[in-house]
Amino acid sequence: MLFSPKFIEVRSIASGKLVQVIEGEDVRLMHSGLTEEDMLVAAMTGDIEDENGLSEKVLELVPTAAIDAQELGRVEQYWDEWDV
């Protein structure tokens, strides 16, 4: 991950390929744990101001993994109860 005041770049460890860009204003890293189980927390200027003209967004960055459709089996089974 690369943090700058305008964005966060998320890249693949193996290839260095850009995976995601999270845009914002006044982006800053608030907490980075020492282990993989620890939270990675960032903050940035928010969109909705309070009565003092302040607004902050706080986000937790959570690692994810690709979903393999073949491992899911029959996808429709997840929607059977919804009557779609």
C-alpha cells in the first residue's frame, strides 16, 4: 500500500500490479499493526460537515482474496430463497 494526501494505492505483493485506488482528501494512515491480524486504519476528510465545519471518514482496510467461481458450485443456490 502507498499512502499519499490524495489517495491510497493498493498493489499485489507478488506482481506489484495496481489492484485498487482509494481517492480522498487529506488521506493519512492512523494505525498499522505489527501482525497480519492487526487493523490497518486510515482517515480522510469527509463529505458531510458537522456544526463546526468538520468532517472525517475513518476506514479499516481489510485484505481480501479472489473468489473462484468453480469453488462456489451452483451460484443459483444462494438465491433460491429470494424468489428471483
